[in-house]
Amino acid sequence: MFKRVLIANRGEIALRIMRACQELGIQTVCVYSTADKDAPYLKLADRAICIGPGPSKDSYLNISRIIAAAEIAEVDAIHPGYGFLSERPDFSRACRDCKIEFIGPSPEAMQALGDKVECKRTAKENGVPVFPGSPDAIEDEDKAVEIASKIGYPVIIKASAGGGGRGMKVCQNEATLRSMLRIASQEAQAAFGNGAVFIEKYLEQARHVEIQMLGDKHGNAIYLWERDCSLQRRHQKVIEEAPAPHIDREKFRKVCEAAAKMIKSVKYAGAATCEFLLDGKGDFYMLEVNTRVQVEHPVTELITGIDIVKMSILIAAGEKIPYKQDDVKIKGHAMEMRICAEDPAYDFRPSAGKITTWEPPGGPGVRMDTHVVTGYVVPPNYDSMVAKLIVHADTREQCLDRAARALREFNVGPIKTTIPLHQKLVANPDFRKGGVDIKYLERWLKAQQPTT
């Protein structure tokens, strides 16, 4: 087992990793930017090292500074968390070159699954259903038009090297496709340092269902079932739940088995998530693979009893996955609400500043993953999420009722948060029925706007 681990991240995921390490008897080193110098979780680390100013490019995205901190602190391994450098093969490779264990996949496995074009090819080889589209990155406009005419409009342009909506354009016709190809490529280049894009068939009404998986260095791979992440705004998840309501579980089991076979084929070691869209016929099509721990991993932990963060550390240390596939059972229902420092009443305008009131909920079946305490100052430099409220109950209906109760208890001020939005959503009749599509929230928000 590792003696000392450096956490190359910030906020709630840094604290989450720190707690897992401490329970495993591992010392922790937490890096931070000057914008986070007063973050309370830093006091819980065995050592904290400043790696630069507030902008991410000068701190949390600066590989050389993080590696230098790791060498100064003489760590055995680095955990990247999610976001920032977590899906960068060059960071995984830099760790290996410096003889520091990267808690995640090898750069080769990350490249094979993180690059969407290569991932689709690997998926097909292992029987994972994928969208019809371009087999390779698109470099010629006329070729893109030819492929789109074969698969039929609408189509979607996607960045090969990343996600989160950047470099992503929906095209309803040839004219839009031609005009958007260069724009999408430029966006992808700016966001990911790689301008490669591809196109595939676009589902206008679909659900987002993803499979949580674990692989180890001994050739084992299992799936921890699914999460439904269909409630989204601008391609960003708002509420995630597990298990997914109203799916054909026997059909889905076969998809899960194929996904596990796929990550096994690239010798993947660590936590991974295979994301799918589900159409109106109940068929699944793979979107991408996230080669890291997900923001929404707690809902899977609650329904399976498996600590995904601890498992990622144990796997990196060379241990075998201690579970067989038949050991993984679904117990009850869980739901996660991302609480962000944004004002939903004003088009989700960021609301940075000092928090003077922080009264989080508690009680049976309530879990809070957060780094915030009273007096914490939300910096303007990073993602606006300040907490994840996760609830667990025997049934989905009980889970929704528990979420409503917990949200009523949650009091934060004076900054604005998305708590009021979540209160409306858990009471929403369509959401309570289950099975809303990925565009539902945007349609619903538009309908809430006052008419003039």
C-alpha cells in the first residue's frame, strides 16, 4: 500500500479522496492555488503545497508544478480526482516517467478510451452498440456532408478529445453542417489542444444512462450497474440517480457485459464510466467513456455499498478487485443533486462570495459531499459546484420525498444557489414519473420564463 498520496485537485473531491486515504492509513499531500489558500479542507491534509496563482492553467492544470510538488513531498502516488488533469494521458505518462503511480488508467488505456474516435472503434470490436457516423476524424467538409446524407439529419459534431459541450454542434441540414465544422474544430482546439472532430447521428429525444465500471491490473473488470443523468442543462448534469427508472434490465445487462469486456480489452485499471443515450425504442448507443472517477459516483456507492474512491486507490496499488460480478447487487434507490453557486432566477448567473449562513441537511439516508463551511469564500476561478446532496431510500418515490425534505432543511446565504431549482424539480410530476429526456430541463426552464 502507498505511504503518501498527492491529491491533484481541489474542493469536495479533494476532501473525498483525503478521507479515503486516511481510512486506508495513507498520508495525504494536497496542492492548492492562491485562490484556495484559506480552504478549510487543507488543514486536514498531512501537508499542503501551493502550486501557483488562481488561474487553472497556472496551478491545477500545470503538470510540471504538480510533479515538482510530488517530488518535494516524496509521494508514492497521485490521485487526479475529476476534471483538471484527470483525463490527460500526458499527465499519466509524466507520473510514470517520474516513477510516481498515477491513480487511474495507464496513458495507453486512457488514450484508447478517452479519444472518442478510437473509443468507438474499440467499442464496435467488443459488441458495444454505437451511433452510426464517421469512422474517423473529419478533415474534409464534403466527406462530412456525404456521411451526414447517408445517416440522415440531424447530426452532431463532436470533439474527439473532450466533452462538456465544447466543440459540440447540432446540425439540422447541410448548410449548418458546413458552417459549423470549422467553428467546432476551433472550439475543440482551444479547449483540449486537439481540433479533431467527428460526426454521428443525433437523437433529439433521448435519455442519458451511464455504466460505472472497475478494472484492475490483473485482467479483471466488473460493472456496478447504471446511473440516469438525463436531467441536464447545456450538457451539464443537474440531478443523477441510480438505478435508472423504466429500462429493460435484461437488455441492459448485455450492454453492461459488453462495456466491461471493452475496458478489459484495453487493460484498463481504475474507475471508468461508459455513457450511453437511450432512444424511444429502448435501444442503447454509446456516447463516450470517462476515464476517471465521476462527480456522481456517490449514488453508485449508496446502491452497491462499494467505495469507488477507495477501490481506485487499492487497484492502483496492485490489488485485485475483491468482488465478483454476481456480488454486485442493487440496494434501494439513490439520487444526487449538484448544488451550485448560481442564481437560477437570472439565467444561472455565478454567485461567488463569502458564505455566512451554511446549514446543511442531515437525518436518515442523507449524505453531504462538500468542502464548504460557514465563512467559506467561493472563488470566481473554478466550477461553481459547492456541494453534492445525495439521498438514499428503499424506493424511488421515498428517495424523492427524502430529497424534498433534505432540500427544505438546506439553508445557504447570502450567495445564491441552485437549491430552489432542485426543490421544484423533485416535486415536478414529469420527473417523479421517471424517464425524462436530456432536453426536458431546458424546455421546462424556458416555459418558466415570464412572457412579455
